[in-house]
Amino acid sequence: MGKNVLVIGASGEIGKHIASRLASEGYQLILHYNKNRQTIFELMETIEESRILTVFQADLADGTELKAALQQLVYPVDCIVFASGTAHYGLFQETSEKVMDEMLNLHVKAPWLITKHFLPSMINKKYGKIIFISSIWGRVGASFEVVYSSVKGAQNSFVKALAKEVAPSGVSVNAVSPGFIETKMNQHLTEGEKASIYSEIPMNRPGYPSEVAHAVSFLLDERSSYIQGEIINIDGGW
């Protein structure tokens, strides 16, 4: 029987590809979503029913709602993939405190709480894998995305620090850091703007969600067991 993997943000484009890939490789899935109910149902239709343990909804920006959802999960969790999140565009000085709080809760505090909830059982079993889908902006920063860059940078620091703390207990913590990936998150860009970005990327094209899913699959595989605290860039050399 495959390991149980909790996929946070399974209804997003990257999350969907990760879930599909892992199901095809024999993992048992616990799928989380927030608003995209129809999308999660469509995903479930493409995955063998026996591979899905349960599906649950929770707004990660709402700490009370998140904690209630975690208490209702009855299946053991061997691995966690954090694929949820949203970007925020705009000048930093025009960013409201409400948006700041939401972004911090969604990208930083919620992963803290989820990890803290499942980490004791992983340490007890001497086995666990935690993977974040970070962002190139968490490494180099982006104007007009200062808050998003900040929270993704926090995720990278969390990965590196926690990896050192739990490595002796048999738990691995790593991240995949995508560059420009062809998803709805970039649908606000015109074709001309996309072409301009592609010209800056040495491979002259966007990445695809399936390529991110491939990296996650690699990190979950036992053959990558000596990789710890790494941020793997999937960015075409950008």
C-alpha cells in the first residue's frame, strides 16, 4: 500500500498535476481545497477512486477553520505537499493590512500549524516528507509583488531551518521553487508581456505544472532520501 500524502491546494493547477501524478504512482491521497469545489470534483473523476482517502475544504487564511478541519482528519499522514497559495499584485505602499494578514496566514502561519499538527506522528514513526511549492520570487524578489515575495521567502527559510531540526528524526523537508509556470496565476499578462518574459528565460519558454509535479515525485521517492533542506529551482535558468 502506498504512503498517505496530504496535498494542500489540490484544486490549483499545480496541485492538480501533483495529485494526478502521485495517484498514478500508487500514493493514497488526502486532498484539500478552498473555493474551487468544481475543480476538485473534476480532478476526482480522473483519479482512481481507491487512491483518494478523503477530500476536505478549509480556508487556510482562517486559523479557526483550519484547526477544526485538521481535527476531523482521521487518516495518518506520511507526507505533506504544500501547493496552495495566491499571488498579490500592486504597490507595497498601497497594500492594506488586511491583505498582509491574509497573505501571512495563508502562506506562512497555516503551513506552520499544519506541519506542527502532523510532525509528532512523523517523528514517532521516524518517517515523513514535507514539500513546499515555493516561488522564484522567494529567492530574488519581485517589484509589485513585495508581500508575495516576502511570504515565499519565509517558506524557504522555514524549509531550511526545519530540515535541520527534524533530519535526525527521519523527516525530510524540501521545496520546489518554480519560475514562470503556465497557469491561471499569469492570466492577467498579455501575450506581449509573456513574450517579453520568455525572452529573459534562457530556455525561451514557460514551465508547465507537470514539470513541477515531476520534481515533487522525485523528492517523495526514496532514491532522493539524502536531499534535505534544499530549494530546487524549476525555472529554465531564469
